[in-house]
Amino acid sequence: MTSVPLVSVFSADDSTKVTAKHIPLPAVFQTPIRPDIVSFVHTNIAKNRRQAHAVNPQAGMQHSAESWGTGRAVARIPRVSGSGTHRSGQAAFGNQCRKGRMSLPIKVWRRWHRRVNIKQKRHAAATAVAATGIVPLVLARGHRISQVPQIPLVVEDKIESYEKTTDALNFLKRFGAFEDVQKVVSTKVVRAGISKQRGKKYRVRKGPLVVYFNENAKLLKAFRNVPGVEVVNVTRLNLLQLAPGGQLGRFVIWTQSAFAHLDKLFGTYRYASVLKDGYQLLRPLLTNPDLARIINSNQVQEKVQPAKTTKVLHDVQKKNPLKNTKAMDRLNPYAKKQRAAAVAAIKANTKGTKKIKKNKALKKASKAAFNKVAASLSDATKAAVQEEQDIKVKYFSVQKGAAQAE
């Protein structure tokens, strides 16, 4: 929320010249920003400009079509009769068909209008007015206000007498608002869709909003042909103009009389509105939004109790003693000794295994030596047997020769 106590009133002929008068900031600019209310109200009241319309009851139904029935492996949707054209045999009537009727055709007795509570609409308008004085919101909405001397911009009532568009353009250029108009001109594009055929060919952004007070003001003709610029009387402020699209922070140029009239229109936090029967401004939920300052204040700290040091008790986790050694030790104190004995036995078994392996190696070596000796002995034995056989053969051959000689 803005917190400027006084607002400067600029001369209409010179943006650097401030008149002698400084007017207080109206209380409506202290209203809390409620985008939820603004969005809801804008969504509903924007529907109230719609014109009742409907579709032709015969649209999509002007075909000579009948269903082919079952047994032909095609859908049972009605099909155009005849032959010799592409259209014959095509589906008709259904909302899923080409050239068919729409689903749930629009009727003129649709509920076009939306009723909104008066108090809710007033709160939304007050919030939208307050948002026009917050520079970040105005910038976030896309307005070009880098050259504007002050937000909210208040000028003297002389601009209400402007009749020529040239005077209006020169005024906007003097106060740095013409850059916002140039943005509107440069971003004008042709609208997509069929709306081009319904009088809404171009999509044009919003520029400055000029708010005046005098009912007989002549500035309507001066500003009406400037792209993006809108003019409205302060007594007829509309949420559709203060927050187009439901987005807060429109760039508003106020006349001095219109700006001073806001207290009567919306009231203050001391008295109710004069023009809106019984309306009170929406009060903020917190008078001081600095929560750190509130919490650390002496008044709050005196009532704050010290933090509790109670130990938080958690559920006991059940553990399997067959897998968790600590749980087993709590259940069986002798389990630790059993594990130590098992480890010792394993170590002893390991030593015995090593000794057995050593004995096996010795036996294997001795067996190999024995086999080697046996092999050498067998070779000698074979040689002796062979020699004995040779002697026998020689002996028998000698005996046989002697017998033949006799």
C-alpha cells in the first residue's frame, strides 16, 4: 500500500512545474490489495455485456440421411443418401460429423447475466484504485511510466477544457505518458479466429485512463481518438477500466477535482462514504505488516513462554534378535561368549586344515618318489628277464644244432 501523505498537483502546461497546492492522499489508496476479490468480480461483471444469441435450430440438420443399420461393418450414424458424389454415404446430423449440428446448441434463454453483491463490487473497485498508486503493479501490468514524474499522477483541472486531439497528445508527451500510447500502437495485431468477422478485428492493448470530475468536460473529444486512452468520470469508475482483464495496476491520470472527490466517493477509515450508502473501506487484516517487528516487540516477548525441552517419545522399533546382535545380547547375555567360542573354533579348524594339507603334500611327494624308484626297478627287472630269455634262446638253438649234426 502507498504511504505518501501528500500528492503534488502538476500544471497541465509543464510537467516540471508543481502548483502551490498539495492535496492529501485519499484513504482509498490505503485499501489492502485483494486480487482474489478483483478476479472474482471481474469474471462475473464482464459477462453482463454479452448479447443473447443462439444457433439456427435447422443448422446441421438439413440433410437427407438415414442410418444403414447393422450388418455392414460401419457405424450406425445416419448417412447421406444418393450416389455419384463424395458427399453421398458420409455421416450426417451428429456433433462428431462434418457439417453436423453442434452438441447442446446455444439457446437464447441461457443465463447470460451474473449478479454480484454490491459491497463486493465496491471493495473490488477500491482495491483497483489503490493498485493504481503502486508503481511495481503498474509496471508489472506493462505500462511505460519511466518518464512519468509521479504515481499517482495528478494534474490541474485545465485538461478538462481540452477539445483538440493535438492538445491531448502534447499533454501526454509533456508528462511522459505518450510512450505508453506508442506501445499500444506498436502492439496492435489482427485477432486470431472468427472474431475478425464480428467487429473485433484487432487486438489492442490498454493505455492510460484519464479520470475527470466535471460532467460538462470537453476532454472526451480530445482523447477519444488516441489509441488505448480511455476517459471516465470519477463517479462512474468501473472495474473493467480500472483493472482490465482482472489484472491490477492500470496507469491512471487524475484531475485535481476527481482526485479530491475520492474521499467522498469511497469514504475514509473515520467516516463512511457519502455517495455510497453505508459503505466502509475494506480494512487490512494487519495494521502493521512487519511481522518480525511484532514478534520481537517487548509486549509479545513478555507473553511468550520458553520453549519446552520435553523429550519426544517415539514408538519402539521392534528388532529381530537373530539379525541384530545388540538385541540378542539383551535377551541372552551368554550370546557374546558363544560367538567368541565359535570364532575360536573356526580359527582352530583353519589351523588343522592347514596341517592336513601339509601332510597331504608330504604323502604326495613320497608317493611320487616311490613311483619313480618302482619304475626304475621295473626297468632293471625287465632287462634281466629279457637277458635270461635271450640266453635260453641261444641255448636251445645250440642244442638243436648239435642234435642235427649227430
